[in-house]
Amino acid sequence: AWAGGDSLLDGLNPEQREAVEYRGPALLIVAGAGSGKTRVLTHRIAGLIGSREAWPSQILAITFTNKAAAEMRERVEQLLGQASSGMWISTFHSACVRILRAEAERAGLSSSFTIYDSADSRNVIKRIIKELSADTLGFTAAGVSNKISKLKNELADVDSYARNANLNDPQEVMFVEIFRQYTKRLRAAQALDFDDLLAETVFLFRAFPATAALYQRRFRHILVDEYQDTNHAQYSFIKELTRPIEPHVVAELDTAGHHVRSLQDATGAIPGASLTVVGDSDQSIYAFRGADIRNIVEFERDYPGAKVVLLEQNYRSTQNILSAANAVISNNFDRKDKKLWTAIGDGAKIIGYTGYSGHDEAQFIADEIEKLRGEGVAYRDIAVFYRTNAQTRALEEIFVRSAVPYRVVGGTKFYERAEIKDAMAYLIAVANPADELALRRILNTPKRGIGPATETQLASFAEANGISFRQAMRDAGSLGMGPKVTGAIVKLARLLDEAALMLDPAQRSSDSAAGVSSVSEVLGFLLTESTLLETLRSSRDPQDETRAENVEELLAQTKDFVKENPDAGLIDFLTQVSLVAAADDLDDSSGTVSLMTLHTAKGLEYDSVFLTGIEEGLLPHQMSASEPGGPAEERRLFYVGITRARKRLYLSLAMTRAQFGETNVAMPSRYLQEIPGDLIEWRQSPGMANSRGGTQPRALNARRDGYGSRGSSGSDRFGGELPPAPKPKTEWANKVTAQVRDNGDLTLEAGDRIRHVDFGEGRVNQVTGEGTKRVAHVQFDTAGAKKLLIKIAPIEKL
Ligand code: ATP
Ligand code: MG
């Protein structure tokens, strides 16, 4: 008997309990946001292991982000009261990488294959477009890469695509040629792009039933969170894994020494794994990436006899927040009507705010956050969501000025910075000598006098002699280039070879007694010997200082990695880095406000949520207008945003919004009108109080009667004229935009007196932090105590 049994079911309502306890081949849990879907999955896994119905190693759980995976693992172990290794709780991508690395030979890959992120694959495509002069036909790297990605998500490869292509159309012919080149180059570089990870795994399973059977036999319980956002490739991956193993494959496995007979049923087959999926079709927000809502809608047809459990009680949000969410989503047609309810009570009203500019909106948010802090809400319990990354600029400017600590989740990602990619390219070149992209990237980084002409020469030499780019570098001596250039190339090739030997000393010809070096030792060696780090440190470009810090941060990360994963090698490190997904830089323990896009917010929850830019053009996004189903998907996105909030929800918009260097008049989003007026308390920019009568955005006031009425859709509701943008509150808005400044190496210490553009004069009490993160704690004569980031604050020393 398992002692955890009771407490495991204690925190569940009867429907959730039923879902946790159900045993059968297929289970579908459909429910609205915050109804405990993820919680049920977690309890179900703990229940299966705790009752000894399953070994941890028989579980495969798929989550949307690595971060969600880590959380789920932690929760399961908490419920079980013990660590359970061997469970696979991961994203689709991580699971596929693990399988592909293990089965590399079968898949026709090197087990050290490189994973290209979207920037890498765009670079390859850009080069192909240029070589084929495809730009003259209107091809762009972004367009081509989107199209290839969509095709791969549909499990189409270049051959299957070419079979159906219209070869009389020059555009089609060119696209096929680009696609073909792209496929060829990735192969040659032993590289897979993100979409390949899934597609190749599915192809592998289909081509080698006995290999697939090893995984079908291993994973007896498969659980998938956020099933509504699976695309065709992901759907097929699950379909393959849950397939019964046919008798002849069972026999094959048995002959190969795998003990599988005990799993056979009366027909000699091994039944498919049990599958549990949870999802909410109202939260499907990835159609643009090929997610197919039909996967959930048609689940009962795909898995006949599936049990369906509905959950309706929401445990996350107050009734006011839920009512708003229900009202909005009920405007989407083609959905099963479900109403969420909560026992939590009405809670505070939703607060609406109309600013006259994006900066004004951001200032309101910063002020409101400080108020919430005063009420005891921690920074980490607050999140700000937006539709487009461009909206972060105003928010960041104001947050920095107002000393609100924040973190942009999934913004300019650390691993996407050029200097980090440079350092990583050194590691990749060591791990995968076939990766030409990595080699070309570091060929002249840092500068060693190897120009593009030399690069081309090396590439043609490699091509002409049927050798790799790497071998061409080693043989550079026979190319007849100048001694200096030749020396630089050969030296780099030697450096990479030497680093490879550090990782695998057994390959050394001399019988040296050197042990295996760790990832951090190898990276340290590469950074020093290549002078990459030193070049950044000694540069006169002030930005290089930050870049050097970033590279040092990477080095520190490899040290942590080695400490946490003593048995892991370079490939493991590279894999981990490639799979870091947007929501993964979230660090709950840190005391910062989280800023993220609505897409990234899925599955998360926060006490207080600010939804910004609720305007036509942003939400719904202007690009969605031309897509079939676009506005409905945008509405789901809004629904996802609203339902992240536990206690407080803010909806804000601006009357004018700066975008692409222009300032445009913005209209309130059509979705705002779908929220019953009595749920929202409207506020507005202080400077607008005089110029405007109502408390709601003007366009809404004008059409009050439209509330909640289904069907009267469209932007025609917003023909209402907006009042002219007022110019109150002195000129600070101008100053804010002008204040992107750099105080560089302004040295401040306690006792110094300074002058701030807005706060006037004050005295520095203390300076904390280092480098670009130095913060001055200042007591202003009239404005009170403030913390300022020295690098960018509009201050001067007196
Ligand atoms: P989403 O659709 O946003 O992914 P979800 O359906 O996965 O939401 P969960 O995140 O599992 O919902 O649960 C929402 C919140 O409610 C969590 O904080 C969870 O711990 C809590 N919760 C769920 N069920 C219960 C319950 N029976 N008793 C108490 N709290 C619960
Ligand atoms: Mg969830």
C-alpha cells in the first residue's frame, strides 16, 4: 500500500479525482483555464508511480516549456516524497533530441549533430537565396524559412513537396531548389533545425518499427499538456508512440534479446501505451505555427473509447476576472460553450486605463506596481504582458527610470546575442567538425585577417577536393595564399583539434596521462587561445564591455553546468542550450516583475497581471486581419492573458502609439467592448481628466449599447472620433524618449551631490552593483529616496 494515496487525492475535486484515478487506454481532459488540468496530470503521474502501477521510467510527460517540465518534475517528487529518476518529463523537442541522439546511427546522423535555431537556419537560407539570385524573384529568408517550417510541421520533405509542385511556375521551381539546397546543406553540416527534430523522429519511427517498438514498449503512460497547441508532426509523434506493437515486431524484439513476451496480449501484440491529454481549445494560440485545434476536437475519433472528463471549477482567479474571460471568449463561434466558475469570490474590479501614449501607459503601470508593493504584493507575483516585442521599449525605459526591477522573459535571448553565438560556435565546431556554419562564423572572429575572399577560396577548395571545410582549413598550406593568412587558418584548425583532444584524450597519439577536460575547461581554453575574450575586454567600443561580461557569464554557466551534471559532456551542454525555450529564463525566486508576450504567458499564473496595448492593430494584431480565423485566434490570446491573473487584472491602452518611428492614433480593441462594463473601473491619464468627460475610452462610451451583444462584430463599432491627444504633464514624455543615454564611466560615490532631470538635486547615499549594473541610492532634496541605474539615468554630478 502506498501511504501517499490519500493526501494525493485530498487536494482534488471529484472530477479531478476521477481523471487522476481513471485507468484505460485513452483519457481526454478538456477544461477552461485554471481548472487544474496541469495539476491533474501531475497527480496522475504521482499516482501511477506511487501505487507501483508504473515505474518512473515508463512515464513520458510532455509539457510546453522546459520550465514547465522542471516544475512538474518537482511537484511529482514532492507528492511522492522522493526523487524519481528515469521519468521523461520534457518538451516535444527535448524528447526527440534524446531519441535522435540515442538512435543517431539508424537515423543516418552523427550523434553529435548540431541543432540550428531559427537565426541559424535563416542564415543558411539567406546564403542560398543569394547564390541562386532568388531575391530577384522576391524570395526573402524570413518568407522561405516560414514556409519550410510549415511544411516540416506537416511532415513534408523536399521530395514529397516537389512531387506535387507546379513545375511550370518559376516561383515554385525556385522554392523547390532553395528547399533542396537547404536540406542538402544541413545534412552536410550534420545539423537539424527545430522542425527537423520532430519530423526526423517520426520518420525514424515509421521507417524502423523495431526501433519505434523499443520506445513503445518503454513508455507505457504518455501524458501531454496543452494538447490544443500540437501541430501535425507532434500529433504524429504521439500517435507513433502509442501504437500497439504487432506480433511480428514482438518476435523480432524477442529474438534480439529484449524481454517483451510478458507484455503480450492474447493476439500476441503488445497493446499501445495509455495516453492522457489535457487541453482547452479556447487557448489554442499557435495556429500560425501549424497547431491544429482538430487534434483535440477529434481526439475521441482518433482514440476510440477514450474517456472524457470535463472540469469547470476554476481555482485560479476571482469571479470578476473569470466573468470577463467568459464574456470575451463567448464571442467566438464554433466552440463548445463552457462557463468557468470559482468559489474565490468577486474580488477587486478589473482596472482599465487609457493613457495618451505608450509611455504614459508604462508610467501608469510602474506607479501601480509600486502601489501593489505597498499592499504587500511581491515583484515576482506581478507580470506585464504585451502582444508584440516592440512594446517593451517604452515599458523598459519607464521601469528603469522608476527603478522597478524587471526581467524580459524570452526577449533578446541571451543565447541569441552575437557574442554568445560566437563563443558557442567555437564549442560547436569542436563537437561537430562537419558544421561549416560554425566554422565560417569563427573563421575571422576575433579578427585574424581572414577575409571573405579567403573564406570562399577555402569553400571551393573543399568542394573541389571532396573534403570538409575543416579539412580544407588544415590543408590551407596547399592553397598558395600568403603566409600570414595561411598561418592564421592553420592555427585556428589546430586550436579546434586540440580542444577536441582535451575532451577525448584517448585519441591523442602520444600516450599522455591527461584526463578528460570539462566543458568549462575547454571553453576557457578556446576563449583564451582564440583571444576572443581578450579582444572584447580591450576594445574601445563601450558595448564590448557588456559583450565581454556576457561571454564571462557563459563561462560561469558552463561551470554551473559541470557542477550540476558531473557526468555530462559537451554535447549535453550544447543540447541544453539549444532547447532553452522562451519561458525558460523565468526565475521565480528572483524579485523581479516579469515582462513577456501573451504567447509566452500560456500556462503561467500571477497574482497581478497587466495586459497592455489593448488596441486595434495590436490586439487583434493587424497581421491577423488577413488570416482566416485570425481575429478568433487573437481573441483566444486575449482570453489566455486574462486568465493568467489570480487577483488583480489591469487592461491598458494608449490613444497614440509610436511604432516604426511613427506615432499613430490608436483605437481601443474591439475585444474591450465584449467585457461587461460593470466589471471594469476605468481610469485615465491625469492629464486627460479635464479634456474628457467620461471615464471610459471615448469610443466605448459612444457605443455602450453594443456590450456583450454577439454577432455585432467588426471594427465598424469604432467609428467614434477620439479626442485630440492632450499634452499635459510638462514635457516629460519628450524627455523620456530623449533619455536613452549612456553615462559610460561616470564615477559616483557616497556623499556626491547630483542633479536629475526630473527629481532635481540630491545626495548619493550608497552605490551598489558593478559595471553596467551600478545603482546609485539617492536621497533627493524634494523628490525623496530613489534608486537609479547610473549608466542610463538622466543625471549629472555636481
Ligand atoms: P491553464 O489552462 O492556464 O494551463 P490549468 O487548467 O492547467 O490552467 P492549473 O495550473 O493546473 O490549471 O491550476 C490552476 C491553479 O489552481 C493552480 O494554482 C492550482 O494549484 C490550483 N488548483 C487546481 N485544482 C485545485 C484544487 N482542487 N484545489 C486547490 N487548488 C487547485
Ligand atoms: Mg495548465
